[in-house]
Amino acid sequence: MASSWVPDMDSASDFSLANIPFGIISTPDDPKPHAAVAIGSYALDLKVLCASTDLTQIFPGTRGLAEAFSQPALNAFAEMGRAVHRQVRAGIQDLLSTATAHPSVLRDNTALRARALLPQSTVKMHLPMAIGDYTDFYAGYHHAHAVGVMFRGPDNALQPNYLHLPVGYHGRTSSVVVSGTPVRRPVGQILLPPPPPPPADPAEAAQQPPPPPSRPVTAPSRKLDMELELGCFLGGAGNEMGTAVPVDGADEHIFGYVLLNDWSARDVQTWEYVPLGPFNGKNFATTVSPWVVPADALEPFRARGIENATELQGYLREEREDNVFDIRLEVDLTTAEGDTTTICRTSSRNLVWSFPQMIAHHTLGGCPMRAGDLLGSGTISGPGGVDERGSLLEMTENGKKEVLLAGMDARTFLKDGDTVTLRGFCGADGARVGFGACRGRIYSAVER
Amino acid sequence: MASSWVPDMDSASDFSLANIPFGIISTPDDPKPHAAVAIGSYALDLKVLCASTDLTQIFPGTRGLAEAFSQPALNAFAEMGRAVHRQVRAGIQDLLSTATAHPSVLRDNTALRARALLPQSTVKMHLPMAIGDYTDFYAGYHHAHAVGVMFRGPDNALQPNYLHLPVGYHGRTSSVVVSGTPVRRPVGQILLPPPPPPPADPAEAAQQPPPPPSRPVTAPSRKLDMELELGCFLGGAGNEMGTAVPVDGADEHIFGYVLLNDWSARDVQTWEYVPLGPFNGKNFATTVSPWVVPADALEPFRARGIENATELQGYLREEREDNVFDIRLEVDLTTAEGDTTTICRTSSRNLVWSFPQMIAHHTLGGCPMRAGDLLGSGTISGPGGVDERGSLLEMTENGKKEVLLAGMDARTFLKDGDTVTLRGFCGADGARVGFGACRGRIYSAVER
Ligand SMILES: [Ca+2]
Ligand SMILES: [Ca+2]
Ligand SMILES: [Mg+2]
Ligand SMILES: [Mg+2]
Ligand code: NI
């Protein structure tokens, strides 16, 4: 990878010249949210760049970019499709390269650099897309298996449909928020656990009143959890209602990727989810990282996912076998006291379904997908021990064991004041393709 | 109710002066979708009206109406809240009354009438709202009970949570379409039923190969169904993320109501829905009626819903007992040959949860609701016989019995070429508050 003239490039930065992720910023000079890319510790303001530059020179053949990059979401750009994204990314990579073919545009243009190249610490990040629909899948095989073992035992761990189709559910778009947004512990309806068994001495037991039956209460969730997921934003023109997207062409419908924390209230979910699926246990907040890593930037990091020995239906049979990405993923938990523990390290290759398979399945019946739609991978866990698990539910076996933390602390589920940070990157130092932080801090519930 | 000067007012019209439902139209003169109200067999073009009239005279104190009514969806108007909706509806009722206080504005203004009052047959209807999120509930008690009996027997018909909270799931907004939009039979992954038992003669049975196991296939749904529902569009400013809407104030968050057909592929749903709920079995199409009946127009038709003896959590306890509406509902099935049978007659009072209760539950954990969000009631069935059932699933006991149709025809589930029409109205002749038709015709699947 070429080197960049951008100051202070750190070889450990997620935002090397090999990345060029897109986001929505507002700045002290322009509080209206608009588009940017991340490069090292800087944001390149694309609205300012477009307003000051003859774009046909740098992005020949692309139209409407200045308009698209002035919007408060990346949807218009995402709609332009992979070919345009490729060209724009390549054009920006050239502009930011030490050996740029257009040095006068930005590298040697001190006035424009001062206005367009802004330290990330000085800009505010916004939700990158206007999300039309959000679907959360369940493709993390080791997560699904571990949770299944916990609730149904090892013989029935996976539901009968699990290896035949990418199981998923429709999520809530209005509560998808950008990294850094406070997350309030949800109040919910919760079925209190059955009371403890009576004392062993039969004489004593006979004197006890009969145990009260299980009953629901309305209370702050006692089992607030995180879920480590990869998010996928769709781009392109979308499929018309009534038509399906073939699995082998589905990659062309992908704009880019983010990290996604699907906050989950386990106790709320347990009581509500039969028979129609998760609802209030999930819809109070979902956090995404602010920079959308373009699909092309992840191409060099393709890998094979989890092997699925099931004979797949034709519409799910993908030609390529390296249909997922090997992204190193980490979860940090920071206590209110400021002690940080990395509680999970795994890889996004631990998926049994690829995003193209999810898209092919989602559209099989003709459901229309649109640029800006968000897909979640499902919780990603590794095959190994508790330090590879993408949720506290798994790490603590639903609260039975504690996860030990720095600062002599421990958790079963999240406490008020805890901050969860997801991180992910691929590639060698100096050419990393990473996501930045996907972070949320828990605030105490509002009593109802 | 006052009489209207609008020509050809039919006393059986859904769109009497007592109604004034809002919709989005395009016209031969103005193909850009914009707002209108229905009156009798006419649409009053609100964009034309606003452009030609001093609105401060008719709607004193309201601002931004001309802009809102020029939009391709009613969201901006819905956001203005109930007080504005009340005033605008009252102003329009005055303008359209024989004894209008402002005869020169429209009644006696032949030129404006010619441009603004258009036969409904000459305008095209569009989806009335830009739907941010769509949630489908399950509040039709008799439906939930009948389906429960069918799959789990009478002792476990209702799930333990059913009477404690309004069960619901997040639906797909991208496939919500306006009445008249063709509905293509979805292809889906379906678990074939187990093979028939071997012949009775043991000698013969021994010669048969062992029966093949159940296996999924990819095929057009064989169990395509409709669901009769009431839809509710939200309005007002919405609740901030992290805050809840109290049940007794929730009515102020409602803009209006439509009929909703939640098309359902039962065989697809059966195989996919454990454990995360309905997905492709529902997301291929949902049809809504085009005119949004304002919440105020239904106020005179309040009724008590289904009694719920469960001790409710405080956040679900509503002060008023007449918390649902008594809307007469009908379902027509028209065959490809053109024979129409009314297969269901019931009332929207057959709900065990009100929309305010659904909103209070939905926001309990802080999930933000926005103007334009759509809630479905769940399938509405009456307590009586098969002719009160809001889905073919119930009428035919999941395909075991046939529903007899006019033209010597019969159905278990829907056939290609069938048209389903939902209708609903309240009130006496000449003052009806109705919804018009919510209609969709089934087109054959595209083979994958
Ligand atoms: Ca999840
Ligand atoms: Ca439904
Ligand atoms: Mg979530
Ligand atoms: Mg539907
Ligand atoms: Ni007046």
C-alpha cells in the first residue's frame, strides 16, 4: 500500500490508506451533517472537498457526488452502487497518497487542507445512514450453539431450521444509534424467577406458606447484555418488490460494513419472545460504529466461514467458498471506575451464513431491499473458551458464573456506568482496515 | 351531521362529512404525489386548495400546512399533532358543508372547485405515509385463541405471556403497499409434510422403501393467506429515546387508522419462525387502505374491547374502558372468474389490547416512536363461527376444511388470481366513517 502525506499517520490506525471508510460528520464551521472519510486521525470533509474541486478530474464519469456528499446520510451515495464506490474510493486514495497524480488538488493546497482535513477529535459523528429497515440474523454458529445448549441441552442445541436457512428477525430502526450515544437501561416486563425451594427439613417446610407463583413485574432489566455483531449496509438500486437477489450477485448490493452492538435485555426477552420473537428485549438500543468500511476494502480479507454439511437449497448455494471476512474482533468492558478489561477476542469468520446468503434468503419471497437497509450478522463467538464469547449470556452461562474484570471487579450482566466498546480490524500495521470504536455507556433506568 | 354541497353524495359512502380522511394522490395535472382528503366520491386536492386560498382564514393559528400538503407523504402533517389535526379537519368540514361560513372560498368558487375537487376515479392513490417502522401486534383475542387451539390444543391455546402484555413483532416497512398494488405469491423455503403412512397390508408395507424424512424445498407458498387487521399510524412529536409514553396519554400520539391486510405464507412461517418469529412468511407484502381516517373521526364509535381478567401491570392500566372502536369489518374474496363472496364479517372491538396499550408497551423500555410509524392490531376475528374469522388459517383449520365460495368454488388458501378486499365502516347512513377498500390481487409466483 502506498504511503499517505496526511500528518501523524499511526501504523496502528484503523484508517490507513487501504481503508477509506465513509461517515457523516458535523463540524464547527458546518453544523449540518454531511459526508466525510476517515484517514489516520483525520476526517476528510467531502462536502468541502467537492465544493472546492473540479470532481470530474478526480472521479471521472461520476455524477451527483457533490449533492450526495452534502446530504445528512450516505444513502444517496450508497445507491450509486459498487462501481461508483470503487471509483470514488480509488480517487480519494490517490488524493491522499504521497505520490498523488493530483498534488495541486489537496496535498499542496494548504488553504483547502486547512478547511477539509479536520482532526477527528474536532468533528461530531452522526448515524451514517437513514435506515429504512434493519434485520438481525443469527449466523454466529458458536453463539447459536452455546445458547441452544444452555436452554435446550446439547442434543437439541440447534433448531431444526438453523442449518437450512439464515434465521433472522426484523429489528427496530428508530433506536439504531451511532457509537457514543448513551444507552439507558430499559424498564421491561419480566417474569420473576420461581421462588427458592422450601427448606429441607419437612417439619419446617410444612410451616412455610405455599410459594407464590411466578408473576411478571415491571422493573429495570436485571440482565442487560451486549452482542458483538458485524453490521452490513446495503447499497445500489435495490431489488424490485416481487423479485429476488441471486446469491452470487448479492455482493453488488452491499455498500459497506460497521460493527454493531445489539444490546439485549435477556430477562425481558425471555418472557416476551414466544411465539413472535424478540421485541422490547432488543428495541431499546442498537449501536453501530460511525465509519462505514467500504465492501471493497474488506475484499483482501476473505475467508471461509463455518462449514455447513447440510445440503443447501439452490438459492443459498454460493459459488465462492471464501464468503466471509477474517476481521479480528474485540470487546472491552470499562467500569465506572475506569478499569478496562478485554472480555472477548474472536474473528468475524465464525459465521455459518454469509451476507450474500442472508440477502438471497431475505429476498427469496420478493421482499424489497433498499440502499441504507442494515443487516446484523448475529452474535459472533469463537469456538474456544469464555474469552471468545460475543455476549455475557454465554460468558456467564446466563448469570451463573462471573466474568472477572480488572480493578478486582466482576460481572454477570452489565452494571450502570459500564461502557462496552467493540473494535475490529484486518491487515498488517500501516495498512489496517479497521472500524474504529463502537461504544456505548449504560445509564440507569428511569423508574416508571 | 351537516349536509355537504359536494355533488353526488351517496348516503352509503365511507367518506361522509363526518369522516374527512387524509391521503396522498397524484392527478393528471400534478403527477407529483401530494395530500388530499376524501369526500363522497371526490378527492379534495389540499395542495391546490392551499395554493389558492388564504389559509389563515380557515385554519387560524396553523402554520406550514401548504408545505406539508405538498409533500409526497403525510408525515409532516401527522407530526403537527392532534390539536392541529382537529382544527384542520374542522376547517375542511366547514368548507365542504352546505352552510359553510366561508362560501366564497370553495362552495361558490367554480374555478377552484373545478381544479381542487376531483372525482376519485381520476386520481391515483399512493402510500399515505413514509413508514419509519412497522410493528404488528397480536391483540385479536379470538384469532390468537383459535390458532392456539389448532396448534397446541385448548388447554395451552394462549401462551403464558398473552394476557400480560401486548405481544408483537417488528415487521418490514419496505413491502408495505397501498391498496391495489399487485401481490406476488412468494417463493419460500418450506418443510414438506411427512409422507403418507404406508399401506395397511403388512406384506405390502414391507415391500415399500422406507419413507423419506421431512425435508425443506424451495417453492411457491401453498398456504397463502390474508389477515384482517386495523392499522394505526402515529403522529405528533414522538417520544425521545429512553422515555416511555404513558398509556393514558398515548391517544395523543395517534394520527389515524387504516385497514391492513397482513398477507401471510403459512407454510413458510411454520418452518422459519422458531425461535425468532415470523420473517419471510410475512415480509413479502402488507397492504393498507389509502385514506387515513383521523383519530377524531372514530371517537364517537368507542367501545369496550375483550375483557381481560388478568391483573395488569400499572403501565398497561388504562383509565377509560371504551378503549377500542366498534368498526364493522368485512372481507370479500373475488375469484379470477369475478365471483365475490363475503367470507368474514366481524368488528374491530374484538381486541384484548388497545392501541394506547400497545404504544405504552412498545415504549416501556424507551423505544422511540415517530410520526409515520405503523402499528397493526393483529388479526381480528369474532367469537362466532367460521364466517367471523379474519384469516383462512382459522376458517379452514389450517387447510383441513374448505370455505365455499360463490360460483361453485371453494378455497383452503388463496389461489392465483384471487382478490381480497377488506372493508370497514362505522356510523349511520349519510354520516358514515369508513375506510374505503383495502385490496390486493394475487399474481403467480416467479419460479426461482
Ligand atoms: Ca442479535
Ligand atoms: Ca398479523
Ligand atoms: Mg438491539
Ligand atoms: Mg405481511
Ligand atoms: Ni372562519
